[in-house]
Amino acid sequence: MHEQYRVDPEQIPAIDPGDELQELKVSLQLLQNFNYSQLDLKKLTTYGFNTGASRSLGKERSVPDTRHKMCLNKFYPKNLPTASVIICFHNEEFYALFRTILSVINLTPHHLLEEIILVDDKSDFDDLKENLYYQLDDYREKVKLVRTNIRQGLIRARMIGASRATGDVLVFLDSHCEVNRMWLEPLLLAISKNSKMVVCPLIDVIDDLTLQYKPSPLVRGIFNWDLQFKWDNVYSYEMEGPEGLTGPIRSPAMAGGIFAIHKHYFNSIGQFDKGMELWGGENVELSLRIWMCGGQLFILPCSRVGHLTKGYLYRDWRLTKALLYNNLRLTYVWLDDYKEQVFVNNPGLKFANYGNISERIELRKRLGCKSFQWYLDTVFPELEPSPNKLMEASQ
């Protein structure tokens, strides 16, 4: 067993923490010098974070450079592929969205940033309508705003954004991020060397109550048999190369909202599964497709992007339903005989609807993808099946 590079689990950025509102009082007691006057409990459950603190920060701020000192000595060629940054949002808090936009504009070389494509997925909030359009007036050269007529969901909204992109590389960001210094160059350089490499920045934490920007340790992305994404320790051998703690980290899965991929490669491997609903599961599905169909997936520690964790967001039941639906689609398309592992804790899912997957099965055949057993053996051997189910599969 390889030794792992240990991290503090509390430092690992949460992607889907669920509803923790009942723990709010305990959380606040742990905070020193917390400004309670900024906290609006109704908005906390609407937006998932402290909107008072967000409003006080305004539309832009400077965040600490969290890169390892070895990253500061790296140099990147001027002639790199261009990037289209795609940011989709639905009822996002105005200042969090604008900090995402301006951090990209302020910290990205002008010649590398082809455009920022904002996809408003049928937002209801007034400040995201005329006010947003007006506030973007000074940035028309780089920012394109697309609005959907009906709610598409995050997955299809991203595909709409990708279809409008003219850059060489698609960079997907969540609508509550703040990029760090030299964030884009490492991603573009890696893709320029291998167009089938999909790369993610190391995701720093923006605290949901204080909005403090905190550095993340070195982590990789994994998932369990419930298909829940998790952050995991990095094995020590990943750090043994000449780049040490700044070298690329081989990752079995991506978090989902923040990654870069060559536009041609994205199209050639089937984009996202357009049969998926609203949100969830697309990150694991795409990760499996990348690895099993000839690509590679890495986290690049010298690229840092802060992500605002939404720990108190009210979860719409439609999102939970969509996540189960989407997970079933990827289960039946990609897990082969191991699909039974998904039903160990949730046998009722065997009888749930997952739509028509014939197009995705045909895509897998056309791409000549490897088996899920190959993925387990080669990419993610730590995902061990239940002994009982493993025995059944061998009989």
C-alpha cells in the first residue's frame, strides 16, 4: 500500500455538504470576531452563504496568493491556446457572481482570454436582470451574456455556453469562484502538450460565513459506491518527481464545476450527457468517460481557484431527484457488472426511471472505451467492491 500525503480533512473543500442549517449556532460560536449584523438567516438559506459579508466585499477584491513557492519560479510561453471561460448561473448572489467575472478579467492575460460566456439559466432575481446587464457595460469586449427562455439546468446550460465558445479551450467555472494569480497558464500549457488531457485547478476554500479565502492542501478527487464525489489524500509517489509538490496530480474524478478541456476533445467525446437533468452526477460520468475512452484527468497545484462553499443552502427536492436520475444513467452506461454495487445501499433504485441511454451506449462503443474493470485496475484500485457482490459477480 502506498503512503499517502496526509491532509487535514477540515481543510478539504466541500462540494456538496448538504443542509447544515441546524449546526449554524455551533458554527458561529467557533468563529472569532464574527460580525453578526451582516447575517441574514433567510438569505443564508436562499443563497447558501453570508450575503452581508459578500455585499461588504463588493464586486472585486484581492485574494492571497496560495501557490507553493516553487510555482513562482515557473514560466509559461506567451503563445498558448486561447480560452473561453463559461460561467452558468441561476439565482446567484450578485456580488459573488461579479467577483467571479472580475477576478477572471483582472487575473487573466488579455491575449489568452478569448471571452467570458455568462449563461443565465432563467434567473428570477431582479438584480440579475437589467442591473447585471448595465453593470457589464464596461466589459462588453470580453463578456457575452446569454439568457435561456426556460430553465435548462446546469448541465444543459453549460452545453449552451460551450456551443457559443470560439476559444481553443473551454474553461468551466462555478458562478461563486475567485481565480488566483497565474491560474490559467498552467491549465493551457498542459492541454497544449496533450489535447486529451483534462485539467482542474486546485480548489481553495472561500468560507461561507466569513468569506475568508483559505488555501487548500493537495488533494485528488474520488467517489464512493453511492457515486458521491469526495476529496482524498494524495499518494506520496505523486510528489516524487522533479516538480515535487507542484507536479500534476492524477485524479480518478473531478469535482465538476471547475475544469479545462480542449474544445475539439470535448465535442469528440460527447460533451455532457444531455439526457441528464438539472444538476449532479455529470462530473463522475465525464471523469469515467475521460479515463475509459483514452483521455487523462489531472489536478494542477500551480493553478488555484477559490470556491465559495454553500453549506447552508436550501436543497430543492427537484435537485435530489435529478441527482438520483443522473447517477442511474451513468451507472447503466459505464459501470458494467459493477452496477450492482450502486444498489447495495439503495436496492429500490433498481426500479427507478433513468430515461433512454441508447445514444450514450452507442457513444461508448464508437469511442472504443475500456471496461470499468480496467478503470478500477488502472486508475482507481482503492474503490473496493462489497465482498458479497464481488463473489456474486464471479459466479
